[in-house]
Amino acid sequence: MAFAKVYPLYVQKAERKGRTKEEVDQIIRWLTGYDQKGLERQIEQGNDFESFFAKAPAMHTNASLIKGVVCGVRVEEVDDPLMQRIRQLDKLIDELAKGKKMEKILRQ
């Protein structure tokens, strides 16, 4: 699945709940280590999630602190590393949409 196709859905979900595209981008940059230009390049290239995460400059060391349930699946119990990364990102976007403070979302 292409990250570029899911990204607008993340933004829509956040905006429906009064959050912003900038906050979505901040979360993605925090998790993956991309800068804004790098993130935009990934979207423009239409890379799939596997390439998106494989090319990520540095997954955040606190990504392991992302816990909880997304679509009935516990994020921390997902065995496939790629699927776990996707679920971690989904969880962060869910937290944003639910109104959590950015400091808590970014595990600071």
C-alpha cells in the first residue's frame, strides 16, 4: 500500500477533529526522522510503506513506548516489523485525533 495514498487520510482524520496537517507532519517526522522536505519527497514519489520506513533516516528511540490498540490489535504485540511501524503511526494519528496533547503523543 502506498504511503502517499494513506497520508491524506491521516490529514483528513486529524482535520475532522480540529487538528492540523502540520501536527500530522510533526508526528511523522518525529517517528521517522524525516525532515519536511524528505517527507514531502516520499509523498511525491508515491512510495509504499515498506520503502517509506526503509528509507526513514532514523526511527525514534521512543517508538517502543507506543502501546495500545489499533483496529483491535495491540501495537506492541505485532510480530511483523513493518506492520508494527504502520500500527505505531496509526496509533499516533489516532491519539492526535482524540485530542491528546502533542507532548504526550510524542512520548516526551
